[in-house]
Amino acid sequence: MQWLKNIINRIKLEINYRKKLKELRKRDPFIYK
Amino acid sequence: MILVAGGDSFTYGSELKDSVTPFDPNGIEPAQQIVSQSTFAALTAQNLGMEYHCAAYPGYSNSSIRRTVMNACESTADVGLVLVTWSFPGRYEFRFDYDTEERWGNWYNITPWSTVDDIEIIRKEFRQEDPVILAHHKQHLARARRLGITDFAKSYYTNCGSSEYWSAYSSLLEVVMLQQYLKNKKIPYIFSLVDECLLNNSKKYTDANMQTLVKQLDMDDWILFPGNRGFYVWARDENYPIGTTHPLEQAHSDAAMHIKEKCHAMVKKHN
């Protein structure tokens, strides 16, 4: 069952990352370098 | 006397009529870099009758800002005032172990946009189509992917870069380091910021690690904009004219008026 827990944790991390990145991009919309 | 300005695109003057940001759609930089003389930092230098030295550049993180301001102070005699406008805390600078093929060789800033590997995501963000800027980004993304920077940015933001705590903490390190440096050198300075979240987020965390840094801040030398806001948030919320993403001349002119008195007082105190 450990492999399943690992997959679930990885998915949770990915969802969290995408959500936070979306917030960061909203806050910092300056893509022109 | 010289006013040294540190910051990102707001301090550089992106999208203001008198500035040019070089883009490199072909991997070369055809345009000469021209720093704006209409930003609130440049106008402050004019108000104070000082020469203007701009160490800012678009896309800079707080780490780049600290580094370039310190370098400027070390190489400039007769600094009369340092005016720093800190950037968004979610940007990070690294010195890679290889040439990133960008403007500063091994030094490279990653932002929340550095994880993008599809040009269409960037195209969607454009309010106005601009083929030159789009070509620049296409080239930039291709290089970042080829060198592994995109993967690095994804990993960094997944594991710590997107953390509100880490972004605030790492930015505060830079702020405190520059503050201590300027105080040691007895160089008058004023700090401001583009988004007040840098200060607000750091005050949210009450653990000893964060609070030890927060306690070092000398807020007497800061200027916030009305409503305790950063320059960008203030200009955006007060509906100043904005270009693609940056407040235009009017916001800078009013901001210069807002900080004028404190800057004069700071310079006077040190003379």
C-alpha cells in the first residue's frame, strides 16, 4: 500500500504547487524581462 | 552627489515613454538599454539636485536588488541617497554553475513564470499582441528548457519557492543585509516596495526565525504609499493609467511628490 500513499502524496504536492503558483502569478504578473 | 536607485521594472521604468528595455528575439540584443528619467526614483534625484544612477532592471528579485545596489555603492563615490523599491518576494536569484546564455551569464532570476514551458500560456497574458516581445519569450523559454532551468524552477517552486514563508523569509534576509550594509557605511537610504505583502507576510509568522529578522527592520527609513501599500498596489488600486502591466508616468509623478519630503529630510539629516 506504500506505493499508493506515495502516489497520493505526490498528487497532493502537485495540486498544492499549482494552486500556489497560480496565486504567485496573479500577484506578480510581470513576465517581461 | 549621486542617488543610487535599486529595484525591478518599476524602478527601471518599463513601459514609460523614455525607456528602452532590450529584447533579444534572435539571441542578440539590438536595442540599447535606456533607463527612464520619469520614474519616481529619477524624479526624486532631480528634486534633490543629484545625479541619477539606476541599478534596477526588469525581472529583478530582491536578491538581485540587494546585490546590485551593494555593487553600485562599492563602485560609486559620493552616494548621497540610496532609494530601493523592493520587488515581489516570489522571485529568486541564483548563480548557476554554467552560463545561462542570458544577459548576466551565470546569474539568473527565476519568477513564477519561469516554470512555463508553453509559449501559449504567455501569449494569453498579453493584453496587446507584440511579436517582438513574444519572439523574445519564445527564445527565452527554448533556452531555459534546453539548459534545464525550467526543470530547476519547477522543482524549486514545488519544494519551497511557492511557500509564503520561504519567499518572505528569503526576501527579508536581503532587506536586512542591505539595511545593515548601508547603516555601516553611513549611507542615507530610503526603502519602499512594490507590494506590501513582503512586510505583511513576514509579520504573519510568529516563530523565532522569522521574528528575529522582522525585529531587525528599521521601519523609520521606509516609505509606504497611502493605505500602507506598495507602489504597484497603490497605483493599480487608485486606477492610475497602466500600460501592459506597469503604472505609467502619472503614478510616478505623484509617487515622487509623496516621497519628496522624507527623502529631503533623510539627506539633510546626514549632511
